[in-house]
Amino acid sequence: GGHGGPGGWSEPRAGGDWERGRGRDGGAPPDEELPKDIDGGLIWVSRREGVDEAYAKKIIGMASDGGIVFEKWITSPNTVIFLCDVSKNNDGHQILLDMFRAQPREGAGERRMYREALGDQPLDPTAFLDNKPDGLPHQVKLVPWQMGLRPGKIGTIQRGRNSILRDTNFRDWLSSDLRKKIRTDGGDEFPVILTKEMAEELALGLIKEGREQDKRKSRQSGNGGYK
């Protein structure tokens, strides 16, 4: 792989929509199903236990010296927050299909989501203490962000903690640049900062992976009428 010219995908997709011909005319996938107001994204990366707790409490956190990440990169309620767990060896990234937006932090000020100075006042002082000796005091509250709206449908349901896009399936939906960024930047539990375009690409990939999983379930339960 890797023959793509500037601006194109650097390698063809294996599987997923792209090989089935829907991406024939090149360029990015259609984004008619995504909210128009996405302005960027942040992938919060943690070991499995951390993601379990973040999902259950709808809170993400950073260490005492990490509040600047939230202040600088979660710029509005339209920044998509993704949750991703990694193994202890910093591989096997698994991104949850459910997506979130941040709830503006009280005291952050007008049109701001977060102020680093709030970091010594965690929303939940007990959060993340089981896995981190000092916890993760810089905390942002998450609100589920339903995406993939279709005419006549209420929208996507929250699929739950165990509905994930596995690292081994990244290539079905994500360009090689984005796959590499997630694996490289997201090593050692560091958050991954995404541009608007990357956040849209990842959000669309997660929606499509969810549909693919639904189809598989439907076939397994015999409703599909075909194998």
C-alpha cells in the first residue's frame, strides 16, 4: 500500500463500504448523517478499567498537570468526545461506538467549556482513584450525543459499554492516516486530538460499524433470511 497521491487515501480500504464500491468516486465519505456543527474531537484513551468507570459515571479526567488539554481542545459542546481503551502494552485500541459531548463546566465562564484553574475541584473526587493513586482531578462531564439520524427515525440508541470498533477492524472504515494517529498519539493513555474532518471521519466510521454489527446480529438470529 501507500501509493496514494497527496490529499487522497494513502491506501485502498480493505472491506467496509469502500470495497463494496460506495466510495468509488474517491474523496471523503458522505456526511449527510452527521451533525453539521461538529468542530473537532478528542479521543480519551485509558486502560479498560478507566473506560469502564468513565462510561458508567459519564466523566473523563486528566492528571493534575493535564487540565490544559481539556481547556485547549474541548472548545464547545460540538467537540465530539470518544472513549477508547488500550491494553497494558498500549496496543489493541478499541473505540466505543457511543459518542459524547462535554457539558460546560460550571464556573468556566461564558462560551467556555473548561478552565484549568478548576482542576483542583473534581466533579467526583472518588473517580479513577482505583487505578490512579492521585485520581484524575481535571474532570469533564459527558452527555451522550446521538448521531446517525435518519428520516423517520428517532436516532441512534446508546449501544452500551461493550459495543466497540476493534483495532483489527479500523481499516474497514478509517483512512491509514487516522488509524496511525490513533495508535501513535493514543499510546500510554494519552488523549488523541482530532480536527473537524478527522472527528467526522471517525464518527461516521463508528455509525457504519454499528450498522454492520446490527446486520450480523440480524443474520445470526435468522431474521436476515440469508447467510
